[in-house]
Amino acid sequence: MDLSPLGHALAAVVLQCIFGITRGRWAIGGAIGCIWFIAREHTQAEYRWIALFGHGKRANMPWYGGFDYRVWNISSLLDWLVPVAACIILFLLIRAQKRIATYRALSSPDD
């Protein structure tokens, strides 16, 4: 079993927490963490395309080489989908917590 998607998710969530805790920018931190792994997997897909169809030469790769479905497999998809899902879930949980706290503050009677 490949555990790299979990490691990628952990790294993306840590980056999200750094931005969220220090600056209050949970969405920005999550986006940066996710884009890092999306770009990484896209680059690896380009190298797979070069190896499979480009005769080992980058010059032979068309602009869409990294998007070609033939060079993507389930492992490479999970390597970016799991961090994206983890960051979205964390963002939604933080957002819900803030809304609940705001609701409780507004609904509590003043002393």
C-alpha cells in the first residue's frame, strides 16, 4: 500500500495550519499546500510522457503532455487528490467552528 498520499496530505495540512494559525488565512495556506502537490504530480506526468511517447527528449513533448490521460494512474491522482480533500475538509471545519462561535456570541444574553 502506497502511503505517499497521506504524507502529502499531512504536509499540505501543516502548511495550511501555519498560514491559518499565524495569519488567519486558512484558504490561502490550503491553496499553497495543494498547488505544490498538483504541480509536482503534473511535472511527474510530463516526465512519464517523455519516457513513454517522447523518445526520452523533452523537445518532443507537446504542451498537453502532462495532461494526457495515458500517463496518469490511480497513484498519481491520489497523490494530489488526497491533499486537496484534506485541506478542503480542514477549511470547512474551521469555517464551521467560526460560524458556531459567532452564533453563540450573538445569541448569548448580555449580563
